[in-house]
Amino acid sequence: MNLFDRRRFLQLAGLAGSASIAGTGIAQTASENIRHEVLGPNANVAPPKHTIRFAVIGLDHGHIMSMTAAVLRGGGQLVSVLSTNREGLKEKQLAEFRARFGDIPEAPGEDAILQDRSIQLVIAAPVPDERASLGIRVMKAEKDFLSDKPAITSLAQLAAVRKTIRETKRKFAVMYSERLEVPAAVKAGELVQAGAIGKVIQTVNLAPHRLRASSRPGWFFDKKRYGGILTDIGSHQADQFLFYTGSTKATVVASQTGNLAHPAYPDFEDFGDMMLTGNGGTGYVRVDWFTPDGLATWGDGRLFILGTEGYIELRKYIDPVGRPGANHLLIVDRKEALHLDCSKLDLPFGREFVADIVNRTETAQNQEQALLAAELVLKAQKNATRPIVV
């Protein structure tokens, strides 16, 4: 997209000015007086109160490792695992999973898990276009479901998932890990909810990723399988927009997707962005596969949260020219500029989610919000225009 088109695109929702304010504010205060604080582990975190039995189906994305670890931390007991891979990687996937979690019994098939009445939860990371249908089968078997993102790759799937939730009263949860499993993002949520920056007006979320094309399976480059870049990566950012703005209703103002630099993979998208507006604020999202090899991690994910009395910036995974490590939170309010190292903080999702399954509550994740995030990116993906690159 040329400079004129991009500026016009942002100004459609009045986002260009606020985005630059959020970005330059940190640059200015970095050379001035900024207070630094390292947050220690939460001293009052109680051990999990509940336990559940759960199984894993689908090991096609590495996210299944952190998803499993989260449920185990929360009190889950892992009883079986099933790889559904059909590209010759089943044994490799099982070996890697067992190297992390021990000699977990391999289920003879999906039915063995679904028919086991003692299993309360199934977590899953098969190929993305298979996740929604699996979740429906799990819920109809009277179990709850936790999927990797994207959990849903079409609006027809979304309608079927919502219908099954109504009929079964079961959970169809989505692991939006860029918020739920990032300590700095958890802390940002606490600060926003405490009113630390006033009323949130806007979020700006930048989510670059490293491609590593040679390491990716075939489905990764097939848009019909992964859903498109906004459906896939963008689901994280839609979730964050809804959560931090507190929006319960939202629409897509404009969206773009394209393959700008990878002609060898014609069904692949390497760039996308979208503007969102909700009843709690506005949002801008950019996602891409252009992290250069010179960066020490897979992506310099950044989140800006603009409030009426201050703003927050997250450097989630790296600060290339400053502080070491990850999980950096910068907050500027009416009194000071503060840098918080959040890397040692507790991650509550697993514990809260297990408790939600036992108590039938929604502390860890609101069901409607999780599916609204999916709806937003599906509509953004469907209606996206192509960037004009000169």
C-alpha cells in the first residue's frame, strides 16, 4: 500500500493520529525519567482447587504444548492423546508430545475418547479447518472443548458451533494465547479494569511473525485449510480488542489481505490489516509474516492501549533496542511513566478454566466474546480488499 492509501485507510476511523501518539510517546519518555519495577510472582496464588480428566486430539500445531501445560497447571489430569495427522507425521508428533508430558497413553481412535464418560474436557490442535467440526462432536458427547486458534474457519462453521452450544450447554473455548498466556497481557488487563488509564478508547495491535517456510506443513499454505491470515493470526488481535475495550458488540470497518512477497505459495497470505469499532472503543490490527531473521525471536508483538487518562504499551516478546527479555509493560498516566517487567507473573487461565468446567462459570473466558472475536475476523477475511503496492 502506498503512503497516501495507508494514511487514508487509517483516517477512515480516525486512527492515524492516535496510533502515532501512542508510538512516539514511549520514544520520548525513554530518554527522560522513567521508573522501572520488576513484578515478582503473585504471593497469594492458591494451588488449583479442582481437578478434571482431559484428553488431547490433534497435534498439528505446536500450540498444543502450551495449551496442555496450561490445563495441567490448572489441575487437569491428562489421560490420553490422539494424533490425527495424515501427512506421515503421526509418530513424530506423538514422540515430541511424550517428550514433554511423559508416556501418555495413545487413544485407539476418536470414539474411544468421546465415549469415555470420565473425560470432561478435550483440547485440540488439528489442522484449522477440522477444529470446529471436532468441537461439535466433543460437545455432543457431553464434554467441553478447548481449541487452538483459529477454532473456526467459516461463517457456516460458526453458526453450527453456536447452535451446538445452545443445544448442549457445553463450552467451546478458544486459546487466544497472545492474551491468555502472556504475563504482560494479563497485567495489562488488570490495569485496564482497575481504571489505571481511564476509559479505553482504542487498541492498536501489531503482530509480525516469522515464516520459516521450509518447516511448515502443506496445509499451512492452503487458505482453505488455515482460513486466511486475518482468520488465523488476526483472531488473537480481535480477542484483545474486545477484551481491552470491553466491547460486547463490534463490526469491521475495513480490512485488507494479500500475498505481497511469496509468489511460490499462491494460496498463502503474508499481510493483513483491519479496522474495528465496538460499543467500547475502536481498534486497528496489522498482522504479517515478515519478521526478519535478524530478530532474536519469532516476532516483535506490540500492543498499544489508549485511554482517556494515559496509555499502555506492551512489548510482549522482545525489546530489540532496550531491555532484555520479554513481557515488558510501559504505562504512562497523569503522574509518571513506568516500566513493569511482568515476566515472573502468574498465568491464571488454566486454573480458572478448570474451575469454570467444574462450576459452569465463565471466569477464564466469556463464551460470547470468544465467538465474537471469531466472527469479526471471519467477516474481515471474507470482505477484505487487496492492498495497492507500488
